[in-house]
Amino acid sequence: VTEGTPVSALDREGATRSGFGRDHLPLGVVRPPGAAPRCAVRYGDRALDLPALVRARLVQADPALVTAPALNELLAGRDLDQLRADLQGLLDREVPLPADAVHDLADVVVGLPVAVADYVDFYSSEAHATRVGRLFRPDGDPLPEAWRHLPIGYHGRSGTVVASGTPIRRPAGQRRGADGPEHGPTRQLDYELELGVVVGRPSPPGRPVAVAEAPEHVAGIVLVNDWSARDVQAWEYRPLGPLLGKSFATSIGCWVTPLAALEPFRVPGPPQSPAVLPTLAREGRWGLDLQLEVALRSARMVRAGAPPDVVARADAAELYWTFPQQLAHLTANGAHLRTGDLCASGTISGRGDGAAGCLLEATQAGRQPLVLADGTEQTWLADGDEVTLRATAGGGAVRLAEVVGVVEPARS
Amino acid sequence: VTEGTPVSALDREGATRSGFGRDHLPLGVVRPPGAAPRCAVRYGDRALDLPALVRARLVQADPALVTAPALNELLAGRDLDQLRADLQGLLDREVPLPADAVHDLADVVVGLPVAVADYVDFYSSEAHATRVGRLFRPDGDPLPEAWRHLPIGYHGRSGTVVASGTPIRRPAGQRRGADGPEHGPTRQLDYELELGVVVGRPSPPGRPVAVAEAPEHVAGIVLVNDWSARDVQAWEYRPLGPLLGKSFATSIGCWVTPLAALEPFRVPGPPQSPAVLPTLAREGRWGLDLQLEVALRSARMVRAGAPPDVVARADAAELYWTFPQQLAHLTANGAHLRTGDLCASGTISGRGDGAAGCLLEATQAGRQPLVLADGTEQTWLADGDEVTLRATAGGGAVRLAEVVGVVEPARS
């Protein structure tokens, strides 16, 4: 390597300040102009090109895996920790990088990081499940009977998981009308603030994954927006759960944050009472102390050039069910994990005001609008609205890749 | 081609009698001894090897597609009708086939025909939904409010769809116990008699597929057994639907019957009242007059060498929602179809006695055992029980590939 980009030119301090420094190093897939998609690592506002680093013998990896258009095969292997150590060593030693190994993020298309195998969405935030339960069952116990005994969840549609930035077209669907069912564009479009784990190493069919083993199967985490059409969902969901009210789109972050980067931010989850059955008992501290927020920029604010308004803040550590518990539950019947499985937390809400992870909660099902920074009222999402999910740990030491989506008008 | 197998040696009459004659020709994947899996066509009790037929220039297909270990790429194309015509021409003209193009089914492993993309299961049999509704809501309307207005369904787990013949290990799970929840092997293992359509040609993202267009996206149909653990399902399903009670295994037939083979057996579906919304209105006759049956051979009967007992008979033409309606509904919100998507009907039951497509119905949730041919009583499935699903059309002119599964004891 004669011509190279010294690592110092990569702006180490800027990278650290951005939450994408040498202690983060999330993986993704980028497509440089006129070239094929390939695996990459995010460092500040650059993407480090893994095939180029492998060609230059600066990191070790199977060239076939890093030239794939999705991370799956790379995540399935056992040498991710080595790859991470190689990269950190490279950055620490300020080894010059070949010019084709460094892309400005602005110059590449950042795509969906994984081919999603099965997508499961849980319902693991107590504050969320409680508030939603009160809305729909004002006189009963707000939590479903099984809620404290197992992580309730459902399978979503893998085929409509999309990369952050993909526009979200307002879906049509059937809903209850005054004179019977109606079909038309949803009137109750909502976001859901969630975290998802991406499965790396698969588990063998037929063998439940114990809570203590589950983290070994997780390659990393992403933010997830499980867009929802509440009017469609309310009409269709008995008795088999949501389908069309969810299946039109689920947005995920483009960079998969390795569990290793979150090591300093592991905390105990909230206490569980009554005690859960032994097969689901927690092992290790797998609450994740991530500060999450939802930023909303209404179409009006977009037109006015106003910045987004943070409409919700919550901490992922408040999730009642941790991801190892979720994965143990998911495999308790012998179902195996496949590389690329995406298991999301369900909407994450905090207990207080301004901590509702979706509009259904925040607006009391549309009855109590939010007031945005520009003084306007917001109930459900309008065409042109932009929703951004963000997460940081350690006061910004690590920042997850944001998830952004703009609502497009319904298909005419 | 000098040495060949004359088509007459293929036993044309036997093939026709078996329901796998020249008018059927379902596609599947076989693995000959010591060789790689490849695409094949079933003819009687033989598998015709598509790569060998292509090499011998007897049929036209992209060699890369027919040497794949799953049918997906082949089904995605537009030339399936041509392939079918080529094969029928070959069989009609009694062209000698190269020896490597003909396998006895007994000599090959017949595998899962498709890599399943998304798996959706509907709930489209009125008799089934009504009987299940009466069991769980004896005082209310047995059908959910939306049932006659849209095909209710849910996403299942793609990763645990298995080929007919795969043993089904009794799953463990959490259920309601006398003193709170318990975890252990299910006590209420059940089968479900279903038909599924396999998507061939994908649909573009964002564009609903009209009822009239839906058949163009279907490559064919298979029998489906959506194994269920009723105690697990009953405890977990509120409010997001079934998860662990279903996700341990779904068995499908190994040979995909092309829609073209079912052309003579298309009938109108049952009348729909109240009329459905225009987006879901039927176009064309897409009820399928297939006689279905469930054959049960208890472990005791297996030990005694007794034949299976047919415990249920139903006709697929009774399904209230046809598959084009299901696919139109599934895509109404812009969700697209991917090659390999599996959309199953839900349990198919007839109205009369002996027409219940699952044990939940047949035994009134275990309260009223079936009496088998050997005089023994059957409620839920016991270890060692063998369940076989069968379907024929035209009095046996076409027979779908059966779906068989034997229950194995729970993992110790």
C-alpha cells in the first residue's frame, strides 16, 4: 500500500464525538457509485470498506463474505470479535488505509444491513403495555394475564423490513366505519420506538436456547420503527393479532451495533415480580442503558425549515423483558434461530410524561393531541411528517444509527 | 442420447392411476445418493431430473435455476407454462429419456421444495372458525366481528416450515396451570388440515395485487399441517395472536402442484354475505374442488401394523375466502409478495360430522374423544402418533403430495 489515507485524516476526535468512534464500529452495507454493495464499518462520517481492507491484508476475513450484499454470512461466523480487534488495532496504530478503503458516507448508498429471516416483535415495555391496556380495557387489568409470565410477541412480515431513510407510503386498509367496514388510506398512522437484536450465529433446530446462551447468538442491535396503522389494526386483530396494520413497513437502522460496543452500558433490568419460571430467569445483566428519543418534524416544520421536535424520551433499560429472555422464550418450543432473524422489543415507553414511544399512547388514541415546538397540534402522522428515532449510550459515547422515515401520501 | 429409458417404461397408466400423471407434474427438489439436491418433476413414483433433461435438451430451462437446492428461482420466472408443455410433449411422444433423468422416488431424498420467504396463515374456513368460536365464546357470536369482511390471518415462522416426513418433536411451552403458569411438554398437541399457495412471480413493493391478478403470482399449491400446541396457544395469544403454540413446526407437501393442473377443478366459492368490499370481491372461479382427508394412525395402531384411520373429510371448495382474495388482502397495504411466500388457508373443516380439520374441533377441546377404527379413544396427539393429510381432485385424477408427520417424545 503506497498511497493511503492516514488514520489521522479520518478525524479520530470527530468520530468519537459523533458516537461512531473506535469503541463502536457498527457493521453495514454500502454501495459506492458504480460499484456493487459490500460490507463496511462505520467510523465517524466514513464507511470503511471491508473488501478493500481485506485485499490490503489489514484485516482478516473471508473475501466472499465481505463482498456479499448483506451482512448475514459475516454475522453468522465466530470471528466477528477478531475482526473488531483488527479494526481497533488499525485505528489505534494509525496505519495508513488504502484510498479505496475509505468512503464518505455522503458518497455511498447505505442499504438494509441484513436479509431478514424471521421478524418477531415483542411487547416488553411495561409502561407501554399498561397504557395501551388502559386505553382498550379501561375497567380491567391493563396487562394481559400472561404478560408478566412470558414476553408476549408476534411474527411480523420480513419482506417489508426496510432501511432507514426509505419513504413510508401511507397504507390503505380496512377499518370499522359508521355503516360497516370501509377501505381507504389509514387515518391513524403511527410510529413505534423499538430496539431490535439481529441474530448472528444460528441455533440448531429442536434445541431451546437458554437465557445464558442467548447473547452468543446475537450479532448486534439496531433501532426499529414498527410503523402501525391503528384503525386497520383495531379492526383486524381479533383473534390472531395484527397483520395488515403492521405489515406495510418496518424501518431499521442501517448499522448494526455489536453487543461488544454496549458492554459498558449493561445494567440489570427492572425487578420482575412475580418471579418468572426458571426457564426464563435472567442470567447476567442484559438491561441496556440506552437513552432513546423520538424526534418529530411535521410537514409544516419541514416546509418552514424548523428542526425536529423531540416528542418522547425513554430508556431501554426499563424494558421488563431483556433480549436474552425473549430469545429463550422464542426457542423454548424447539424453534431455532437463523442468521438474520430480527427480534424487536416492542414499543419502548417510560413511565412519566413525554415518554410515550408511539402516538397511540402519547395522544390517548388521538383524543389528546401533542403540542409541537411550533405550537401546532399533532395526533396521528400526516403526509410529509418526518419521524426520527435516536439512541445514545454513555452520554453520546455510542450512538446507534438513527432510523428516519418520511410519510408519503397514499397511492392514488 | 443413446441409452435411454423409454417413457413407456415409466408406467404411464400407473402414473395416471397414482394421481401423478401427465396432467399433474408437480415440481419438487430431490437429492440422489451422493449428489447435490436439484429440481425435479414427479411422475408416478418417479422423479424426473430437470438438470438431466435440460442437459439432454429435452426441456428448456436455465441450468442454473434447475440445479438450485430450492425451486424459488425457477418458480419466479415466467416460463413455467412452457416447461410444463415441454414435459407433457415429451411424455406424450414417448421420447426416450436418459437414464440419469429418471429416479425412483424410493432412491432419492425428497426435500423441502421452496425456501420459504414469509409464511402467512389465514382462518378462512367458516365451519372451523364457527366451531372454534363456539368453544371459546359460547354465549357470543362465534365469528369474530371482522371475519366476513376480510380474511383474518397472521404471520407464522418461516424458519420452521419443514418437509413432509420430518418427525415432529413434542414442543415444550408455558401454559396455564392450577397454581399459575407451568412450563413443560404440551399436553394438547394438534394438527391442522390446510392448503397453501406458494408465490412464484413476485409483486412490486407498494402496489396492491388485485384479486383478478393474484393467480398470476401463484406457482402452485401444497398441503399444509400447521401443528399446534393448544395449551400454549390459549395462554399466550392475547392480544398479539399465536406464537410459540404454532412456531415449532409447520409441515408442507414436497411437490408443488401447479395451478394449471387444477384448472378442471375450479369452482365458485361459497356465496359471501354480506357482500365484501369491492377491493376483495371475487373475480373468476377460484374455489378448488379438492377432497381432503386426515388419516390418523395412533402409536398403538403403528405398533399393531394397522392402517391409518380417516378421521376427517372436507372439501377445499368450502373455504369462504379464496386464495386470490387472501393475496389481495395481504397486499392491500402495499406489502409485496416475494417468491417463496407461503399463504395457507387455515384449518379446513366441513360443516357435518367427521369433517373437523383439527382435534380441537373434533374432540370439543378434548372433552369428547374420537373413537378410532381399533376402538381406542383419541383426544390430543400422543407420542408415536402418525398424521397424514391427503387431497385428491377429480376422483383421484390429481393427488396432492401427502403431508405426513410422526410425533416424537419431548426433548428430555
